[in-house]
Amino acid sequence: MIHYDYTWDLNPNSIVLDEELPIDKLGWVEGDCFKLVRINGRAIFRKLDPVEQFTRGHAVNTGV
């Protein structure tokens, strides 16, 4: 799914998503963690599985 006409605030410490981006429809919830991977030269943020998130010591769904 490609989303157009959304504003993204990108800086070295964060990416602030547009308020109108329907993250609920994507299944994202507060506290989800994402990791940056490169596939065929493209940078992609992949959502961490909760098990991987836990085993790596990241707080699960706490917003931390």
C-alpha cells in the first residue's frame, strides 16, 4: 500500500508521522518497535515481532 499526500518530519532522532496517517488500519499500536534493514539497496523499517522485541530487552507496548 502506497500512501501519498502525507507530511513526514524526518530528523536524525525520529520520524514524526502525519496526524492523518491511518496507523490503526496498519495494526500499529503505541510501543511497537521497528528496525532498519536494507533489502536490495532499499532502506526499510520492519516491525519487530513481540518475541524478538522481548528477547532483545525492549519494552513491549509501553511506549518506552
